[in-house]
Amino acid sequence: MSASPIMSRVRSQDTAVQVLRRAVAAGSVHHAYLFEGPAGVGKELAALGLAQALVCERRAPGESDACGTCSACLRANLTHDRVTRHPDITILERALYEPQRIGRRTPESQDISIDQVRTLVLARAAFGPHEGRAKVFIVRRAEELGTSAANALLKTLEEPGDKTHFILLSAQPGDLLPTVRSRTMRVRFGSLPESTVKALLLEQGKDEAVATRAAALACGTMEEAMVTADPELLAGRDAFVLDVLDAITKSERGRGYELAEQAKKDKSKLDADLVALARALHLRLRAESTDAARPAANARRIAEAFAMVTESAENLAGNNNPQLVVESLYFKLRDVLRPALGQPR
Ligand SMILES: [Zn+2]
């Protein structure tokens, strides 16, 4: 648990942070925000930072940030269960709570249920804050709000009680109901610069080589970087993906032939590897398309690469020679992906 204000730990999101700090200082914090941008770039930290500033016991009017050290501030930090100990800061997320806690028999496998909204929001939003400052609801992956849950939330979102604020977080804001979106004020979060991802990994104790490699492959999100920097995850399924992307980034012809040579040894492993590669490109595509700052050409190139990989998987299923499938895929991917990975063609 840290004693610095949570907002000061948000990195490389200066525009968003400035908007929020100004609103806090002016006493004009909106009652419903939608923080949108790729997963793992600081949206949740900023939401907690805003909540902390709102509940802080020592923040004087006109000040833009929490003190970070009062009892309310300390309790605004996330616990190991990924909730907070502050009674006025409520976190909603699919399957975060045991079913019985929210009046259900079955776990929430599909979406954030109306039960969660009823138990955690509607039952509480009607009353003022416990400690008198503000009441904040943070919704992780808000696009997972079920239709009935979202509809139940609408009226409260539009006219929440005094001092009540909602912060919806989403990497796929297009999947939210338009009626929900239209009731929120958008704050955009971009993907992180490679240098920020690397610095954060180093702070978490990753060694220099791992941090450099993971940052280069993480497409600007800590979520991807953490997977990439985890040696156990690396050793398994994603090794092929990283080998391919690394070889493409460095434009090594020889590595393409090596990968093809290895591929012919185990066809079912290659099948799984191609699925993993398709998945990695899909994630990257999502990160690119949710970030307005990235050139649209990148997303097109990655979509093209994704189609190439699925086509190769089909060819493999159609009994084509695995070595040739990988060889031709590697060189096609290299041409289409190098510019999107920030490399000259
Ligand atoms: Zn405080």
C-alpha cells in the first residue's frame, strides 16, 4: 500500500489525468465517465485515483488530488481481492463476487448480471455516502454489462444521487449499449509508449533483457507485457508467437527457414501455434483499433496478417506440407507486418 496519491501513479496518460485533476479542483467531476482505451494502460488506476480524490478527508476545495495518506485515501487502494476497503468505493466486474453475495445461485459466466447491479448499485446509490464525501462506482469491462443490467442502471446513470459518480472502464466501448454510452462523458486513454512499458516492467523487478523484449512486443499495454514477460507463459504456447514476431522485427531470413524446419516435426503443435499467433494478432488489432492515435494503416496490416494466419491454418488442415506452410507464411507476414511493428520494410 502506497502513500502517494493513486493518480500520480498513472503513466503516460497526461491528457486524461489533466482533465480529471482539473475537474476535481473545480469541483465539477462528472457523474458518469466512460474511460475508454486498450486494456492495461492505466484506466483503472486513473478511476481509483479519481475515486480517492473524491473521498479524501484532507483534500481542501480547489486542490486537484488526494492527500494519499489519510484513512480514506489508504482504504481507496486495491486489496488482494481487487476491491477496496472504502465503503463508498464499489467495484463491479463480471464474476468478481461469489454468487450468494449478490443473490444468485450460479456464477456470472456471461456478463455482469442484473443481480450485481441491484445488490451493489441500486441498493446503495439511493443513500448518501457513508462517510459524507462521495460515493463512487467503478465498472470493469463495462461492455460486459448484460442488457437487463445495463437497462437497470440507466436511470441511476442519468440522475444519480447527490455526490454519486460512475466510472465505466472499457477497451471495447463500441460494445456498450448506445443508451449507456450517451449518458457518460468519454475520457480516452491511449496505448503506452514502449519506454513506459519497459520502465514499469523494470520497476516490477523484471531483468533488463526480458523487459526490453516484452516491451517491444506488448503493443503498448501492460496486460500484454505481463504475459510476455512471464517466463512460464513464455515457455509454453506463446514461444512460437514471440519467435515469429521477434524474427520479423529483426528481419532475419534464416530464422524463417528455421521456424519452418521446426514446424514439420509436430503438426498438432503447429496447429496450436497458429491459433496462438492468430490470437496474438487479434489482441494487437484490438489494441490498435481502440487507439485513435495509431495510424489506421497499422490496423489494416494486422488484419491482413490475421487473415494470412487463418488461411495457413486452413492449408495445414487441408494436408499441405507444414514446412512449406510456415515458410510461405513467415515471408508474407514479414512483408505486411514490418511497417506495423515500426520497422522499415
Ligand atoms: Zn486523503
